[in-house]
Amino acid sequence: MTNSSGEKLPNSDELNQTNELELYRVAYQNLQQRHTALFKLNQLSQECKELSTFYGQVHQVIKAIMTAENFYIVMYDQTLSTLEFVYHVDEADDVPKGQIPFDSFRGSLTSHVIATKEALLATPNMIENMIADGVLNNIGTAGMDWLGVPLMQDGFVIGVMVIQSYNEDTRYSEEDKALLTYTAQHVVSTLIRLQDHEQLQKAVSSRTRELMEQIREREKAELLQESLYRISELTNKVGLEISDFYGQVHNIIGQLINAENFFIAKYDKESDTIDFVYYLDQNSRNTASDFLPQKSSDLYTALVIRRKQTCLLTYDEMYELYRQGETKKPQKETNSWLGVPLIADDEVIGVLVLQSYQRHITFNQQDAELLNFVSHHVSMAIRRRETLDYERRTHELLEKQVKMRTEALEEEIRQRKQVEQMLKHNASHDVLTGLPNRVVFLDLLDHAINNMKRRPEMEFAVLFLDLDRFKMVNDSLGHHAGDLLLKIVAKELRSIIRANDTVARLGGDEFVVLIEDIDSKNEVYEIAQRITCTLAQPFDLDNQPVFIGTSIGILFSDVRYDSAETMLRDADTAMYHAKDSGKGRFEEFDASMHQKIQEELSLEADIRQAIELDEFTPYFQPIYQLDSSEIIGFEALARWQSGKRGMVMPNKFIPVAEETGLVVDIDLQIIRKACDQLKQWQTQGICNQQYVSCNLFGNHFYNPTLPAEIQHILASAGLEPAHLRIELTERVLLEENEVVLANMEALKQLGIKLLLDDFGTGYSSLSYMHRFPLDVVKIDRSFITDAHLKPNNRAIIKTIIDLAANLQLATVSEGIECQEEADILARMGCLFGQGYYFAKPMPGEQTTALLTA
């Protein structure tokens, strides 16, 4: 085929072949571009050092393989339920700064990717359908295509990477989604590495600051010790001229305290004269005349002599003394004045003085104590010079005295060295058991970590021990028995471990063991088993067998650990897991154990928020008079209607609240609401003589302000104290604490009755039954259940009722669940009872209906 000019034209086959070649060339070029971009991304993952620059570089790489003018990365924290836009470039939407609640983005495309853990390519039609189905309700500025992929780590979504378009010219395909998903895998690995690097840098910086602070404190202590020793040595230099002695004392003091203005004065009692034997004063224009001998009269130096004690004064205090006519008017420039008496043979022979004319230099009590120490040595030196003639005349006696003094000084130096050695030992060892302390153990553990990094075959393990029933021993037998038990345990642990292993005491009843150079995990398991079996045996304390047992957490060395604190934390976590699993056992650390800790931390945070939001409310369980079935009062029980969690029962939140001390605030919140509710019933005329009984955690009774807090709640509610009763457990009464007894007496004086809760389950000691001002004993439900079927329970109940009656105490039975139990208790003489047989705990509205009916 030819054209009009006679040239040959290509046929259809030739045209098709040309088009295919062009398509292959374009496809190859696109593939080459993407391969280059992915290579750059891989290179970036190896070379990038800062998170701040990483996100922008990722954006540039993605722009090289697809259209990505609108791009963002958002990180998701599942524990805190927050989002953070770490990088955001968008032509239409702005980005919120910092961490934001995840709930504020629910119904968005981003939240959908997080929830489904799958990549999403959303076209306009798909978005409209998702909105219609109720899946989306928060999409921001309307655009064209939206492509987002999850950032996954260990099966969890940690963030989302998104590109989107706002016009028809830019559309995305399934190929783009697959490519972006593949890219996300590289981003996650680099992101985790950079985050770990930043955390490591922060940890190193924090540890460096801590070490520098320790070094400064140690240098300060060493300087103080050296200075005091130098002053002590000066006192013993008999040949040293007294003027040189004063100058050297001033020089030494000046290294410890600001002593720019300093003088030493001698006092003659017979002539009542003060003689300034050494002085240096920046504010004196003529020191020769300013420091001439003077009568004591109204000098501040004379004030020290008259009082025979250290005087630490500010300008205002000095002026007040002047106003009272006790001293002369102080210099306006004086900011702080410190004087200590020089005392020899119980007589004041002079005064040692420091003063400051600068506002930023003020002496404190520590300076006063130091100067007072120095004054004893100066007094000795002055007295020695005064008796020099007498010493010459009595040379033989002097030699004897010098010898005795030398021996005394040698003994003093020997004792001081012993004290120094003891201080060094105590700084690195537990005083009670003699074991290495936490500081030493952490150093050894850090050394083991670093050693394994150099020599990977040098594996090791950490055992974290907590004694299971140590607190019970301490509470029942006293602290002396507890200390003796800790010593025995320490001795047993030393005998079990190998020679090259280390056992240390962290504090309380917690011990740790470092097992080094292990060949297999079985070695560690065998040691843990021997410890568990040994501590499960009874120990003899003052001829009384005591059983404790221990829970052990095991952590093996791993290259991911860089600090001893982190390893100790994970071993501690494993120990708590062993304790929660039944005590008297050992558990190896597993990363999943952190989940429980995180859940407890989350619950603690929610409890704190619930206290602020006033979410805790009382449920009321009626207390009946058994012979008449009349309601005589209510026990207010804490319930939590959480805005986040719904109804949370006490067995879920009370243990965490008690461990963190938050139960104190919860108790006061329940008492306040219970008093308000009872007053409301009284106002409505449906409740007259009934009372409300509220539980108080033991720590309340160690607070001297408890009676005032309860009185304030009663006054705010307008409720008479006779209508409030306080329940406490036996544990509060175990130690003879004056504050506890005073609080109980104060509550009684207000007119509030005190109830001993859960009697029979604890120590049930007769001694505190008459020693503390109790009114009512509550018999624990464990004895009431099936009492009509269990003779032993009936015998115990009868004993408690008779004991209470003899002590003129009323009794209330808890947990009555059937008619037979109620009848038996009434026949035994128990007047009052509560339980599901009568009524379950109920909210205020239901209780109102019960009272009305």
C-alpha cells in the first residue's frame, strides 16, 4: 500500500507490533521506576537515623512510584486509645496536633482500616455505600480515591499510611494498593528500629544524668568528711600557733560554707569582755577599730553567750531582737547571721560567727550543725593554750595525759576507720541480711548484659523472689520475727546458689538471684525448684513453726535487653504472674505477661477518672431485726457504673483501688452519697430511726484528720451522727497504734458507732475486743452459710454471740440466705442480720421503693 506520493505505508500487522512494543517499553520503564523506588526505600530503612526526617523521605519515595501529592501517616496507640498524625501533607484537610482520642475518629476511613487490619481502596461509589450502610460517618473533605494500608507489628495495628486524590485525573488501582501494602512492611520495620533507638537514647541520657548526680553527691560527702578530719587533725597539732590555727580553721570552713565574713571571739567571764582574736569582714571600713575588745552588753555575740546555744538569725529576726531591747540595731546590709558558742568545761569561753551581706547567701540549719561541730575543736585549742604554763609545771603529768590522749585518739581513729568501712559496706549491702543491695545487683546485672554482648555464649538468668506469707508473719508475730525470718531466708538462699552466682535483697521480702554462665535452662529450673522446695518447709521462729513459701519469676538473658532495670522489671512481672497463678511456684517471663500489667494500669487510670467524675455510688443492703423482720439500717456497698466499662463489680476494682490507695477516696465518696440518701429518706418521712453503715479501708484510721472529714460529710448532708455507723476490719487493730485509737475515740465522741467487720476470719483476738471502743461485731458469712447443717459452724457462731454479749456488744450476721439460717441465729441470741434471704444490695431508687412499700 502506498500514499499519494508513492511512499509505502505500514500494514495493520506492522502497526499492532509497533503499539505493543511501545506498551512494553512504557511498562518496563514503570517497572524500572518502581524497582528503583523500592531500592531507595530499602536503603532508607538502613541509613535513616531520625524519625523526624524518616516520614518525609518515605513520602518522596512513594511519590516516585505513584501519584501521592496527598499523603499522611497516623500512629495508633491501642493501650491509650489515641491517634497521632506524625506526617501530613494534604491540599484540603488540616491535621490536629499531638495525641488525639481515637473515639473522635470513629466512623472514618482511617478507623475502618485500624478495625479491619486490612488495606482499603475506597472509590467515591464505595464511600457512598459505606456511609449508607452506617460504616462511615466521619470522612472529612470529599475527594476522589482514598487508599490506606495498615502498619502492622506482631499482628497488631500500630498505624495507617494513606494516599488520596481529589480529582478525576488521579485514580488508584489494586496494583497501587498491593504496592503500598508492600511498602508499608519496610516502613514498619524501620519505624520500630528508629523508635527503639530513640527510647535507648532517652534511657542512656537519663542514666547519665543520674550517675552525674550520684557523683556530685559522693564528691560533696567526701569533701565534708575530709574537711572534718582536717579540722580534727588541726586540734592535735600542739606546736601550731593559735593564730595559724584560726586561719586554717577559717580556710577549711570556707570550703564547706560561705565564710567570707568570719570571726572568732573569746569571752572573759570575770570582766564580761569579748575579745575578737580572729576576724575577716567585707563590710568593715576599719577592722582594727571595729573589732576592738568590748563589753558584751547588746552585741549579737553576747546573745550567743547569754543563751549558751547556737543562734541562726535573719535580718528580720535580728531587728525584732533590737525592737525588744535585747540587742543593738542590726546593719541594713546584714542578710543572715550565724553564731555558735565555744564551750569548755561547760562554760562559754568564746563565740564562732559567720555573717552574710548578700541576698543569695543565707545560712541554714545544716550550716549551724557543721559550725557547732567545728566549735568543739576550736574550744579545745583555746583551752590548751591557756593551760600551757600549767602543763610545763606539771610535765610528768602532762606526759601521762598526752599518752592517754594519744591512745584515745588512736582508738578514735581506729573507730572512725571502722565506721568508714562499715559505711562503705552498708552503701553496697543490705544492713539486715548482709546481702548485696539493689545498687550492687544492678551493676552486676549490667556487667552480665555487656559481657554477653561481647561473648554471646555467656548466657545468664535472673530469678525474682517474693515471700508469699511474709506479711502475715510480720503482722501476727511482729517485726522482730519478720527480721529473723528474712535473715534465715537469706542464709538458705546463699547455701542453694552456686559459688559464682549472686543473691541480693531489693527490700522488704523481695530477693533476686543472678545465675551466670549457664549451659541450659534446666540448670536454672533446678535452682528455682530447690529454692521453692526449701522455702516451702517450716521455719522455726522462737520455737514456733512458720510456713511462708515463695513465688519466683524467671527471666533468661536475651540480646534485646540493654539495661538491668528493664530485665528486673520483666522478672518482677513474671514473679507477679507466678503469685497470681497460685503462689509457691515459679514462672518464666513471657511477653504476653505485660498485657495483664497494662490492663491493671488501664483499670487504675479509669478508677482515677471515675473518682474525678464521681461515678462510684452506694448500693444499700437492708439490715433486719431478726425477731420482728423490721429494717433497722442499711449497709452501703460500693458499686461503679463506669461510663467506659459499664457496671464494674467490687471484686474487679477494689483490689486495684486498695493496692494504689485510691480506695480512700472511694470510701469517702460512698459515705457522702450514703449520708445524702439517708437524709433524703428522712425528709420524705419514709425513714426515721434507721442508720447507714459504711466500710472504711484501714489506711483511713492512720490519718489524724479522719474525724474532721467524717464530721464535715455529716454536716454537709445535715445528718445526725447517730444515724451513721463505720465498719472496720481486724487488720486495723493488730498494731497498737495511738493514731488509730485516737480516731476511734473521736468518732465515738461524735456519736458514731463502730462495727468490727468479718469477725472470725482473721486473728479474732480477745485482747483488742475490750481495748478498742467497739459497739457491734459482724459475724462473717462463711460461718452463717448452711449453719443449720453444720454443727461446727453453729458452735462458732454461739461462741461469738456469747463473747459479744459478755462484752456488751451487739451482733449482726452477714450472708443469711434461707429461713433456717435466720431462725437458728435468732434462737442463739443474734439480734440482727442481713443477706440475700432478706434482700440483695440495691440502688437508692429500689431501696426507696422498698421503704415506701
